[in-house]
Amino acid sequence: MDQEKENAHIKKLVTARDRMIQDRRAHAEALASEYKGEHTEKMRDGFIAAQKAIEAIDRAIAHETLIARERPGSIIAPILFGPSGPERFER
């Protein structure tokens, strides 16, 4: 993949993250209001789901950045964000 396409992937992930942050904020606002039984519980679950999605997107952004930096053009992704640079592939 070329640099432009990889940047497009990162931009899409950042846009998705921004939307999830808006969703999380809306859920937090609902949670901060008076307890309303089942509605509040649904908002709590939505808040947790949004936070998990944000964290997953953050990891995906970091991974896409790592791929672009270390192995441009490679479809084989380095695993688990270990040491950076060519030494990570040497043993």
C-alpha cells in the first residue's frame, strides 16, 4: 500500500474515533442526570461500548502508523507494537 492509501486509512479511523467520542459524551451526559432505571442502565452500557470502541480504534491507529513507518508497502503487519525499527525482525 502506498503512503497516501495508508494515510487514508488513518484518517478514516480518526473520523470514526471522533464520532465515538461524541457518542461517549452523550452517554456521559445522560448518566450524569437523574437515575431513570432501565434507561440509565442502557446509557451505562452504551458508554462502556463507546469507550471500548475508542480504545480499539486507538490501537488500530497506532498499528496503521506502525505499518506505514516500518514496512511501507508491506501487507504483513508487525505484531504487538514491540521494539521499533529493523532490529525487531532480526533474531
